[in-house]
Amino acid sequence: GGLRGDDPEITLTAFVSIALTEAKQARISCIGFIETVIFNKTAEYLKRALETPGRRPYTVAIASYALALLGKDQNYNPTQSLLRAAAPGGSHWPDTKNTLFTLEGTGYALLALVKLGRMAEAAAPFKWLNSQRRRGGGFGSTQSTMVVLQALSEYLIHKPPPADLILDVDVKMRGRREIRYHFNPENSYAARSSRLPAGLDLEVEARGNGQGILEVVTYYNQLHEVDEKMPCKDFELKVNIEESSEKPPADVEKSYQITIKVRALGPRDVRMVVLDVSLPTGFTPENSDLEM
């Protein structure tokens, strides 16, 4: 996540503190009597860090949540530092280097505001994060998605839909049967979806009491423009095949060792790469060491 970049010591300290505190709340703590000393030293360190102006918004957000989790016993409220680091309007905590860090940092900020009981200020980042949801319900990387979903869940736990929520939504398209959705407090969290043809005007009518999120996704196929003569500039790939020096089993004629080296060349970080290795007919992989 956003641990890399500016203030790595502060963000890592906050991250570990959050993990230990949440583990303690879940009754999986295993550090015994020294945990109070650790938390007190951590709180003092994070307090001093937030007192320094101009900190990276991600740093302020994750440190604020760590302090909020440590509780009122630390006699420190990070709300003002947290709100000063936000974008105008308090909707999100921007990171100039990576939009995923913006999502993750805003998730930590929302968690901090909810934990501190600042539900009025929490409404803006809650709305902003919902607007950043991607197709399929994710928020970019696994790390940012987990933090954002935790933050949205905590907000809704502390501020659930009104008990009198009644919302009817009609989706209309010319020449097609009308689609109607009915929402109430019992099913308000369940997502609804319909597949509609493209190229027709869409009319949506909502009646009743409540709020919701409408997402329209258009699917299309496009051939990727690739010059067959142009070499791949994103990765450097080296493959080396040598006959193994080890004596092969009795039922094996020869064995070979394949060494594959891959290195990313692009300017952006590569978070996940899938390497598909196929073998010619007649060869089988030696995977006994993987089955141990």
C-alpha cells in the first residue's frame, strides 16, 4: 500500500500499531504485559509526527487512525491535523504519486473520523469513496479495496439507513419492459443489476425516502493496437535451458533445468505478473518438491 514513499517510518509504525490494536480488540493479542508500554511509546511518536506541518496526507490519515484506535487514554485528538490534510471540502486525502494511495489514505481517514465520533465530517469521504467504486465493486489494488471496504462498513454500522427507508426505483427503456427495484431497511445493502441493450435512451425514476448509488457500465470490445515487429518494452525476459547434472530417474531419458528471469522496465510499479510456462510435447514438469 502507501507505506512506500515519504515518511516510511511513520506510516509503518502506524500500520503495525493498527494491526496490534485491532488484534487486541479481536482478543488475539499475544504480547502480554508489555503491550501498554509499546502503545504508549507509539502514541507519543505518532503525536510528534502529526505536529510537524506539511506531512503527506496519507501519513496523516493512517497515523490519525492509529491514534484513534489507541483511545482517549492517550489524551490526544488528531481530528484537526486530519482535516487540515484533506482536500478542499474534506472529501478525500490526495496523494500526488498514486491514486491508489489516495483511496487507501481516504479509507484510513474515514476510519479515524468514525472512530472519533465525527460523523458529520465523515459524510464527505464516505460519499467520495462510494463514487470511486470500480466495476465489480473493487477500489483498485487489494490493499486499497480492503481498507476502503472496512471504512465504508464502519460508517454504515455507526450510521445505518433510516428505519423508515422506502425507495422504489424504476428503470425504463423504450420498447422494453420496465424494471422496478424496491428497497427497504432489510434489503438496502443488497446490490441489484440488470443487463440492458446499448444504444437506447435510459430513464431512471426514484420515489420515496432514502439515497442510493446508480452505476451504469458499458461493455465493449476493442482490438489492442500492437505492432508485431515492435519488441516488448515493458519487461526484460531471459530464458536459459541446460541439461541437468543430476542423474535422472530410471524412467526418464534426460532432464533439463529451465531458468527464467523477468524484470519490469516500465516507469510504473508492477504489482502482479503472471508467467505462463508451457512445455513441448513429451516433457513433464518435475514438481515433487512442490508436493512436500
